[in-house]
Amino acid sequence: MVTLKNVKDARERLQGYIKETPLLRAERMDAALGCKVWLKPENLQLTGSFKIRGALNKMLSLTDAERARGIIASSSGNHAQGVAYAARLLGVKVVLVLPENAPRNKIEGCRAMGAEVVLHGFDSIQRYKRLYEIQAEKGYTLVHSYNDPDLIAGQGTAGYEIMQALPDADVVVVPLGGGGLMAGVAVAVKESNPKTRVIGVEPAAIPRYSASRAAGHPVEVPIQPTVADGLMITKTGEHVYPIIEKYVDDLVSVDDEHIVKALRLILMEGRQLVEPSAAVGVAAVLAGDVKVRAEDNVCFLLTGGNIDFERLIELLEAGR
């Protein structure tokens, strides 16, 4: 189990490498969501996403020999960029397996940081199959995108920063993909203030953690299309699942229609440019799937802002 001490240790390790993103009061969103809205804009992070936190903490935790073998990772884009940035920072070779339909700006971002990019398949199962083939051949060290204790602790530093800035937060709402961020933030929040509600939000198309909670054990769900491309993970992580079960109060899912509406609300009233995956928490409150009160201080973790301009325009037009 990852603990608050692990998160604090990760915070110390990451000092000077990453941004401590601000906690923003977004009064213009209060009326639409029915609460006091706070935004944790990880879209302002160095790589445009929270993923740099976990990736760098993991890579700083490796031995010199493990780093010297080279790093391999798989991702729909944001974790890959975090790993690429960390590898460049540490002078390490890195190979990244991305889906063939990954956003162009994410692919270009990885290559610009010196990573070797392999495009393969369209879902996490296909990508990891190819990753393990390459790893077996070349001996690279794996930096998993969500199912790793060091990575979870690194992601949890975002939650620790939330509680340092807003210790009396009533609710913290977190997008839920692979679950590394969800698990880390839940540890940081609940071990700082057990009274704070922690909510995880998945795309309705791929509710792997909701299904796991209902079943009482980790399950895998079929891949389905969703605008939240960064959350297209079908398998529940064995390191992540018990943490989420222990600390996360509620798991909800939200449809694409509300995700697009939330994307527009965050841009127009929150003044933050984010990708659809970052908007699922706001979408869940907008849809009424997460119950909040007018007096509640509700913090939404905005996970990233790496979206193609053309795709953004398309989604905003669709959400009119």
C-alpha cells in the first residue's frame, strides 16, 4: 500500500523538477455546478499533464543499472510525454509505444524530446503486448503508466498540494483512467483529512473500476470509443485497485455528451484549456451524477491540456 509518507518522499524527490501548480478559485463556474469551484490545473504542468509527476518519481527511484538499460513505456500520449521529458532530463534512452490514433501533438511532443516512438494498435491491450515483445528483445526497464507504487506516489503529490492549499476541501473530484492518479490523490487527501470526500469519474464507455467495485475484484471491460481518449484503459490495476477500494468514496461514470459540455464550460468560464479526459470530473457534477451543495468547496483536478486545435474546435462546435 502506498502511504502519505511515500507521497511526501516523492514530493521531496521532485522538488526543483516539476511545477507546483496553483489552486484556482473559479467563481464563474459556481452557478453551473452548484458549489464553490476550485480547479487544480495540471494542464499548466511542464508537459501539459500531471503525468510528469509519476513518471519522473519512478525514474528517479530506479537504480543506475536500471536506467542504463533504457526505458520503455506505453501510453495514449500524456504518460509518454512525461516519460520522454524525464528521460531527456536524466540522459536516458527511451522507447514509447503509442496507439496509432494518438493525437498528433502528443506524438510530435514525444519525438521532440528525443524519444523513439512506436505506433501500434488502438487500445492498451494491443500496446502492452507490443511493449512486452520489445522489452523481451532489448531488455529495457518498464515505467508503467499507472500500475506501479512509485508512480502512484508521484501522482499523489498533486493531491498533497491540493490539501496544503485547501485543507478543508469538502470534495475532491478526479478523472479515473488507469487509476494511478486516482490512487495517489486518494491517499494524499484521505490521510490528510479523512472528512474530505474523494470521487473518481470514468467515461461511461469504459467503467472498469465501477465494474470492479461491483464485482468485488479487479475486472477487465471491453474497449469502447469515447471522447476522453486519455482514459481508454480497459484493465484494472492490481496495485491500484485496493487503494481505490480503501480510500475513494464514490465511483461514477459520465457520458460523452456531458464531457463535451464540461470541456466548453471549463474553457469559457474556467479560462483553462484542457483535453476531454480532464473534463470528466466537471462533467459528472454537471450531469448530476455527483451530488454537491452550494456551500461545498469542490476541487476538480484538471489532468491535462494536450489537445489538437482542430479536435478542440470540432468538440466545441458539437457541444453548442
